[in-house]
Amino acid sequence: MSRFGFGLAAALLVAALLLDASLPAPASRGEPVRIGSETSSLVCPYAVQPGGRAFLSLADVGAEPARAVVSIVPENPARAVSIPVALEPGQARTIRLHGRVPGIASAIVERTGGEIVASHSLWLPPRGGRGPRGGGAALCRRTGDGLLVVPHGSTAKAELDLVLFNPGTASADASISLIAGKNVLRPQRLEQVSVPPRSRTIVRLADFAFQRPEIAAVIQLNRGTVGAEALQRTASRVALIASTTQSPGAVTLAGAGGATTSFGLAAIGRDDAGITARLLSFAGSGAAAKIPQSIRGNTGLRLGFPRRGDGPVAYRVSVDVGSQVVAGAAWPVARGGTFDLAHATGAQPARRWGGVFGGPEQNAVTRILIANPGDDAAAITLRPLGGEERSIVVQAGSTESVPLARGAGTFAFELTSDQPVVPVIEAVALDLGPRPPKVRGIPRPPRPKVAFAFALAAQVLESRDLVPVEVDPRLGVPARFPGVPAL
């Protein structure tokens, strides 16, 4: 063998030994394996607005201590403020965000250990500065790198601002289209929207779709990752609308049915969507008569929820063929001639959830709405952090309303079920106002008015029952799941 051939063989042998040493040690066959990093970030795109109050709530619903760093990022990222947070299992905390940085700001929750869920709330004066203050809340989510949708918004007598926040260190860009009823709008100015690192871009949707009662904003990420949500403001009310992803079998909950409860549905894609819809209520399930069996691609519908008693109602929409769909709902909470709308986006059913909400209102009432879209009754264990564990049964195709808390504070929970379900947190606060004067010496009860009403999603959690998988000894990653045919 020549010197060159001998040297080449030796180099290849050394490279092979180094590569083998760098590979992870193979796990034994059939052991439970967790896939994914133990460290991940959550983002709250529209966290702080000048002139308003803003709060971030966190809870550790896991069995191990958790640590997080909350970064409040203003328009100048160099002036960001970081707050370290340590949580013991079962502990929750709310942090004030307003007054810490100037101007509009987003928030990032960088978490390590435990199982942290987070949400944020925003309390603003209404448009024009007159009337009661409004409030909105949304779940803090992981960023998306594909397609995000903010469903069921409106520019009819309302301002609708879409916020894209990029928590990364590299620029992101996205293409934004608007599904407004039977039309899809692709404004040239929104074909390539740039979002600089650690910054946000705000798009006033009324500039492109004026006086539209139903709008779904479709964000296609071309590069990088962003978080997205929308702020909707009317003459007297404020709402935060969270983003979601396409789902083949989403369940959309509303706190109550009736003529003023609305349901928005949009088909995302060129192909028509063939769907099957079921109505879920406290009285059981039934056919959704008003929802058609197909929706034309890139179009949307705005429908109503029928009233089924005083309990929550829900739609389960399954896609049989064609484009995927997204959905959202809005329902009124009315008292004393005043009302506010609560918004919720559709979600995929799961067996384990966590949620948290923190608010400063003393007269707030918080409850959990639960929908069971399956064919079997769901045995649910609800564990309020700091409270007593409760057992709940939600019948097949039914909904349930469960009180969670009263008054101001931070409230969190872990929910586990033997059947896939969808929970939504609803918070309502009443303004009791001044006590009315006495009539003939007899005190009259106050007439409460609605101070705010909003809803926010819970967070899907990893099941505690790990699935044994077969492991590829070459790479240390699952080769296939048991019971799933190999490709």
C-alpha cells in the first residue's frame, strides 16, 4: 500500500472513532423516552400598552421546581428588563409588567425545569378614552415557524391590530393574507412583512379590510419564528384574540349560546374543506344544522350558537377531506344594560392541561368551561393549585361549567382526563357601583354592571404516562412506536 493510501485509511479510522464517540449512548429497548429539549420559551406578543395595566401570571403545574426569566422587551430591545422567577411545584405568581419599560412591549418567558404555564392580561381604557376600562387575556405560547392564524376578529366599528413578535436573534419575515367572509385579501404591502430580532411589527388590519364583521388573519412564516395575537378595541370594550394553528378536529367553546353568540370558521388553503360538525352542550350532542358540509377554500363563515339552557356550548368540527380549518367564538356577558364579549379559539382535545390566570379585580368570578367531544364519558381530575382536588364527570358529547375562584389573585390548575377534552378559562368581573339610596328606609340592592369578561385557553401538557418506544441504537432516537407500522 502506498503512503497516501495508508494515510487515508488511518484518517478514515480516526474519523469513524470520533463520530462513534460523539453519538449519544443507545437507550435500552422498550424504555420510556422523552423527546425534546427541557428548556423552551413562551411569548406574549402584546404584553404592555401605554396608558394601561399589564400583568403576567406563571404557575408550575409539574412535580419538580421550575425557574424562569421573564424579559419585558420594549420598542428599543436594548432597554429590555429581565425578572428572574423561581417556582416550587404547585406555586403560582403574577408579575406587574406596566411601568417597567417605556411604550409598547412584548414579554418572553424562558423556562427551565418543572412545567410552567403562563398567561398575560391587558387592561386598557376604551377607544377615545371614555367609558369603562376593558380587559383582555391570552395564553403565552411557543413561537410558530410555519403557519399561524388569528381567527374570528372584526373591523366592524372596531380597531383590530395584529401583532407579530420575534423573540429570536435573527430576523423573521412573513406573508399575511386576510380571509374576510367569501373573499381572501392579499395586500401587496403584506406580502413580505419583516420582523426584526427581539422586536414586533404591528399591522392595522382595518387599513386593508375596513368594516368587515368577520376576519381571519393568516400568517405564513417564510423565515424565522414569531408569536402572534390581535388586540381588538371598540368604543367601550377591549379583547385579546390568540393565534392558533390548523387543526383536523378542533373544539370551539362558548360560555353561553344565543342570538348574540358568534362562531367563526375559516378554511385555510385552496382546496374546499369537507367537514362534519357536531353541537355539544350540557344537554348532550346533536347535529350542527347551520354549518354546511363543505367550505370553499380560503373563505370563512360567521354563524351563531343556538341556546341550549344556561350552560356552555361548543362546536366540534372535523375535517374529512381538503383544507384544514380554524375556528373561534365570541359570546356576551350582560348585566344591568352593559355587556362585554369573551373570545376563545378552537383547540385540539387532549388528556392533560394546565392553566393560569391572575387579575386585580376584587369582584371577579373565574370558572372553567369543559367540552367532551368523544363517545365516552370523561372522568376528570381537577387540581386547583393551593386548593382541594375535585373529581368531575363530563358525559359524552356534553359540556360542563366548573367554578374555579372568586376575587383578585392568581389562580392555576392542572386537569387530567381519561378521555380527550378541551377546557377554557372564563373570567367575569362586575362593577357594583355606588349603593342606591334607600326607599322608605329600606336599602336597595346595587345594580351590577359588567366591568369585563374574557376567556383564555389552557395549555396542553405532556402526558405523565410515557410511551415505551424502540430506539435506534445508531442515533439514540426512536425508530418506531409500538403498534405503528414501519414506513
